[in-house]
Amino acid sequence: VQLQASGGGEVQVGESLKLSCVASGRRPHISSYHMGWFRQAPGKEREFVAGISWRGNTTSYADSVKGRSTISRDNAKNTVTLQMHNLKPEDTAVYYCAMQRRSTIAIAKSPNEYRSWGNGTQVTVSS
């Protein structure tokens, strides 16, 4: 499966963005997998932002975005979305979506638990 992230851009502090991740390929269905959003800023390690269970009934957020971000999914459309509000300069990074390897465990926060990384979409927040 290939994951394509989009929706990034350059915004001002306090604005919002909606990131989308669409699966494609021979077996594009993501419905059986937990999905996650990660981000990586220059010179920093890739970090967990948000995750959603395969059923969509459980979500997990990094403390840094909790309360101002919402992850959702539409399995029929093979799409995962991350809505971010009140953006801050520290949100500046390349955002990636990925598929968790094992959906028999809880939503993982380590990038090592994920595969099928998408191409990433740049988010730049200017003050």
C-alpha cells in the first residue's frame, strides 16, 4: 500500500490546517490497521502526533497537540485526516502518515511500530 499525505502549507500562528492521507495500490485498504500521524522537524527525530484505531473508536494524541487536533478516518475512502487548530511555530515540520504493523496491540507511539510511510507534507507556521 502507498500512503499519500497532503494538505500542508504555510500558515500564521493560530490558524488551522487539515491534513489528509489517502491509501492506494494493489491492496489499498487500511480498514484493518491502526493509523498514525507523525512529524519530523529539521534536526529532530520523527515524533508521534496522533493515532486512530482500525475501528476508529480509539484515538491517541501527543501532549503537544492534544486539545487542538482531531484525527479521524473513513475506511470506505481509505482516508485518514488530521485536523489541527491554533497552530504554533513549534508545529512546523514534515507530517507523515503511516500504518501500524500490528493492530492487535494498542495504538503505538514509536515510529518503529509503523510501516508504509507516505511521502510527507510540509507544515510551516509563521509568527
